[in-house]
Amino acid sequence: MDENVIAQIKAFVHLQAELGLRGVDTSFAPTFSAIDNAPQNLADVREELGDCQRCSLCTGRKNIVFGCGDAHARLMFVGEGPGAEEDRQGEPFVGKAGQLLNRMINAMGLSRERVYIANIVKCRPPGNRDPELDEIEACEPFLRKQIEAIKPDVIVALGRYASQRLAGSDIPISRLRGQWKSYAGIDLMPTFHPAYLLRNPSGKRPVWEDLQQVMRRLGLDAPGRRPRSM
Ligand code: SF4
């Protein structure tokens, strides 16, 4: 139980004593279990994460890549895990794939500063290998807390790992993308990862269709043509 909750219990007991009540009448007491589970803000989540050593990815990282962007964003992007450049800078999606993601965001009429960007795991898997299940399971609770703090209207999952994990599905990403799913009660749109699009530019058209769906759900103007920059 944190100090806040203890202080609230003390204040409540003190009030009861001042009212001349003997014992503790809990009939109108705040629900302390609910306070315990009160949503954290992003700074609280970062503080709780600390110098995380909850999985083996901590041993090879330079930086924890927590996430970046608007703490009250309506749109959140979730990728797989940090690469070498992200690990070095401590910020998600800053390499070539990140530059393409920026262009995708700009094509939606938004900017990187107006959305929030995070990953399923916050430390770089060695050699850019896929994250293991135990690593995802150790890290995902913090992603969930970030999402609960930000309360976005829509989450876009980038790539197979993020899409399958957040959608709770093992359907291949080629069939999963473009279908509305839900994560923690929030609309979820799975789509291809920008790194995949760098290798397979033909995937840009379906991704643009997915982003158009997202724009419509957010009430944003959705231009029909894919901008040449994307
Ligand atoms: S990947 Fe996540 S759970 Fe694992 S050490 Fe890094 S922050 Fe902690």
C-alpha cells in the first residue's frame, strides 16, 4: 500500500474520532482497494518501472526505451521493441523505420508530438531478434499501465508481434491487419510494421487503407490518395 493510501486511511480514522464515533464505520469510507488500483500517470509508471531488471533483456541494453509523445494523445502506436539506434538514443522509432513512421503520422495530418509511441518490450533484444514470450510477459504490464494513463481513443499495432499480442490472436498479420480489434477496451488497428514496408513498399497501400480507417474513427479528414511522401 503506498503512502498516499496510508495517509487517506489515517485522515479517515481521525475524522471518525473527531465525530465521536467509536470503532471505524466503513459504510461511507473510500474504497481503499480502489485507491490502490487508481490509474497512474505516465511519470508514476516510469517511476515504478525504475531500473528494470524484470527480464533478461536488461543485461544488454544501453537505455530503457519507455515511450515518447503526448501524454494525452488520442492515437497511440505500439511497435515490437527498440533497435540499435533506439537503444542508443532511448527513444522509440528513431531509425529509418521511425522516419517512415513519422511520414505515416504526417500523412494522417498529425505529428509525432501529438501521438504517443511505445513498444511491446522496452529494452533491445540482442541482435534485433524477436522478443521471447517471457520478456513480453514481463514488460507488457507496463505498456498496459501507459495505455491506461494515456487513455487513447485508438491504438495502432505495428507488425506481427505487437498486433498478435495486443489483439490476443495468432492469425497471421497479413490477415489480421485492417480488422478492428480491442485492447483494454480501446479500439485497436493492427497493421504492418514500417520496417516491413521499407523492404516491401507494396505494403504501403494496405497500410494507408488501415490508417484511413483510423482517421475516420478519430473523426479526422481522411484523404483518399496516399501522399507521395509515405
Ligand atoms: S524489456 Fe521490459 S521487463 Fe525486460 S528489463 Fe526491459 S523494461 Fe524490464
